[in-house]
Amino acid sequence: MSHAGRVVIYGGRGALGSKCVAHFKAQNFWVGSIDLHENTEADLNILVEKDAEVENQESAILGSVSKALNGSKLDAIICVAGGWAGGNASKDLIKNSDLMWKQSVWSSLISSAMAAGHLKDGGLLALTGAKAALDPTPGMMGYGMAKAAVHHLVKSLAGDKSGMPPQSTVVAILPVTLDTPMNRKWMASADFTAWTPLEFVAQTFLEWTKNENRPENGSLCQLLTEKSVTKIVTS
């Protein structure tokens, strides 16, 4: 069976990741999922050992990807792994910063290493930052620090001699609030019309993978939603 292309979703069992897996599958893409848990819709599942060191995670994940691809290349690697935790200098700074680093930065770094070896020329690497991390985040220091590191990583990967494949594009989405079931549960009284729908994000990733409306290499793409209409502001 021929496929429209091949993509890997890092974080493919989360709310956004699951939506992306389903969206690409519906468009006849071969889809690999990397997560702590299996996504039964995906063609390939690579389970992350949560307590393993980052080098061991990288070795296991890249080995599994290489075996599955068997010399083929990926059209896109989309990293939507991550999480949120609060905390300031007097409360949970070290614990939550460590957690945020592992969830957001480790996954982004492994995705970048995967791109260097398995992304096709002209392919897409999309990471996940946060609009909040463009400014100080005193109430969620670890989260802001980790997301700011992802922003820096995107800019660095887009530079000369970064090790990325020729003509490839690396970008980050910078959401404000995504419309996920968990966000609705914990913020039930919020204005949902200001939240970005998961379908919009998945469709945007699909377009960028197909090199439609793709931002410039190194772009940080804010997802700004107002009255249920989302616009993308790049920098």
C-alpha cells in the first residue's frame, strides 16, 4: 500500500498528538507515534521509558525509527509532547523545572536528532513552544524556561551548519490555550472561544508538511484565537 507520506508524532497519545495522528491517517499518511503509551491508530508505536536518561531515550527511539523506516525518509517530525506545571522561586522550583525540562526539552532534542538522520531534504520539523514564554513567567518558572529553550533551539536549528537536512524547515507553534478535554475540565468557566481548536493545529501541521502556507525556516508561530477564529503570527 502506498502512502501520501511518512510522519512521526512525538507525543502521539496526548490530546493534540492523538488528533494529529488521526488527521494524518485520514489523509493516507504512514504515522509513527512516540509516547509513554500506545496509540492504536498509529502504524508504529515507540514507547518512551519515562525514567531513562535522555541519551538512553534517544538511542532507543532513534534505533526503533531507523529499523521501522528501513532507509526511507520522513516528510515531517512533529513534537507536541510536553506538559504544564506552576511554581516560583519559593515553591517547587527545582522539582517542576526538572519535570518541564524532561517533558518539553528532552522530547524536542530527540526530535531534532531524529530529524538530522531521518528527515528528508525539504522536510518539516515542528516543535511546541508557548506564547507565554516570550515574556517573564514568574508563576511558572520551570515551564517558561523550558519553552524558551525550545524557542532558542528552533532558531539555532534554522541556522547555518546546524546539522539539519538541506532545504528543511524547523518551526515552533506557540499556543496560548489549546481546547483540550483536560483544559475544559480544569477551567470550566473560561471563554472557550479564545482557545485554539485541536483540529486547527492538526490541519496546520498537515498543510506545512505538504509545504502549503509553510512559514519561513526558524519561525515562532503564535496561535492567537479570538471569537473562535485563529490566526498565526510569526516572528
